[in-house]
Amino acid sequence: MTPLSIAHVLSSFGMGGQECVALDLAKAQLAAGHRVLALSLAEPPDGPMAERFRAAGAQTETTPKWGPSFDPTLALRLSHCFSKAGVDIVHTHNPQALVYGAPAATVSGLPCVHTKHGVNPDSARRLWLRRAASSIVDAYVAVTPTLARLAVDQHECDSTQLHVIPNGIDTARFSPNEAARQQVRGELGIPENAWVVGTVGRLAPEKNQGLLIDAMAPILDPRRHLVIVGSGPDHEALVARAQATLRPELIHFTGARNDVPALLASFDAFALTSESEGLPLVVLEAMAVGLPVVATAVGGVPDVIEHAKTGFLVPSADRIELMKELLQLSTRPQTARDVATTARLMVLERHSTPHMARDYESLYDRILRRRRSTPQLPVAANA
């Protein structure tokens, strides 16, 4: 494929799922010889992902949205940025980037691909804006079949525009690591022979880590520990919740960390207790490390977890079922190993970054070929 200049439009350079997917995709695109512009719509200062994009070799720009309501100037400012950078194709991620990036691409006469990473509940007015923007994109991508069905059911896009491209992760970075397991356990004061349930994510209401604390509290003992990795607005409340249990010393809070692969390698099982999700990268990462995963059956999670085959699903907010699954997993090591092995193979086969990058490159190529064979209406000079 002829080298392209690709613009990834993001709501911010914060540390989130869409930004991590875009970064991994950008790395693969840069390795394939393309040029990449990562563009944030958030007010300065840039978040931590900006430096990661630059370290990978991508150009970064900030074209901020002005004010809390709709900004009628932003699409034109984005169009100017695309022109200045010589962009060939625009790739927007999640709602805000879609609402402004798709019209900007149209004004510039550029093709636009949009990726829906999550459920994205919204007000009626904003959903109308998303539908209008979706009607002018060349392709609308959902990261799981469940999100694809939701997009059609909510009339977010036409079914003829719709594609499913699962998220991919760096399977070399996320892999079993015995040395990391020993190092992290030593740091946290967890015995080598203890059975450890861990979770990684923003400490926020929608992630509902309090459910995990409540489910683990009755089964904690010196042989069973809980590790919670992350920071966020619920941190103090979760620490207080843990302190109220009978064995608070067996619940470990690490705060935000940059060594997530090592932390995952120190766990024996991974738990996700979210109330809403798209396709959480951390579930794929845990599977790639070789962990059995117990997760609430929300959003796109059931698209990657087949119950009792590639993981275990429990109803959202069901403390008793979550406790039962975790307790059974702790007493059935062969079941845990079998499920973890199957899940890891599934991730290696379907959810690697190279696989994701190839799917997007094929989509870009089809769009560009179609555009070359179809006369485009001229863009007005004063647009």
C-alpha cells in the first residue's frame, strides 16, 4: 500500500482505552511506513499520551474545542490542520472526535473512518449530532459485534457503513513473566504461594471496584489477597470500604502504575466489575498474560469471554455470583489453567496489534480505491 498520512482525532491525550488503541495502531502504521498525526480536542496542557505518541514517532497537535457547548469553529480549524499536515485519511475515535472530525474531513475532501470504542450513552441532542456526523463518514467501525448491533439499533450509522474490527494489544509486552511475578509480590508483601485476585482500572463509579471488595471480603485469608491498581475519584471511598473489612491488610492499593504488565503477571486471576464497557483492553491484556478472567457481562465483554471456556461471566452488580466464581476458581487450579490457556491462544490469534492494524489498513485501502473510482463533488472554495 502506498504510504499515507493518517490523522487520528481524539477527544484528549488522557490515559484511556481509545487513546491506547490509537497509540498501538499508530505504532503499527508508522512501522509500515505511514506518517501519523495524533490530534487532541482538549484544552492544554496535553495529557500523558501526547508524549507517548511523540516517542513512537507520530506528530501531535492540539486543536481545542472552545467552550462547554457546541463549537461551530472547530471543524474548520481541524480542516486547516489536516491541510497543513497533508493528511490523506482521517480516523476519528469516539463521539466528540466524530462530531467535529467527520465534518472537517468532508470540508477537506478527505475520507473518514470512525471507530466506536464503547457504549457511549448520550443526550438526545448529542446523539442527533453523532448521527448527522456518522452519515458522512466512509466507514463506521465497532470494536465488538455487540457494539455494532447497538450502533444500528440506536441509528448511529447505516448498516452498509458498518464494520467490526476488534481491538488489538501488544502481545509481546503482555505475556507471562515469572520474574515480574516474584518482584511485584515481594514489593507488595504478598507470599509467593498466595492466590491473588487483581484488577486494573480507573477508580470510578462505573468501574464499581467496591463490588469486588465486597465479594472478596468474606473469602480473604493469608492465602487469598486482593490487589487494586489505579487511581481516580473513588480512591478514598474504596480505601475506607477496604478498611471496614475483617482483613484490610490483605487488600492492596497500588495507585496508578506504569508497569501494568508486571502487575498482571503477579496475579493468579483478574476481575472486572464494571457497570458499562466497550471492549476493555485490560481484559485482553490479562488474558495475554495467562490469567483466568471473571467479569461482569456488560457491553462487549461477552464478545470476548465465553463462559467457562475463555473466562467467567457474572451478572452486573451481583456480589454473590462474583464471590462464588472467584472462590471456585481459587480451589480449582486445573480449571483456571485450562481457561487461561484457551483465552491466551484466542487473544494471540484474534486480538494482536498487527492483526488489528492489517484490518484497518485493508479498510483504508478499500475506501481510497472506491473514492478514486467514484467522482467526488468539488469542495466549495469558501467552505
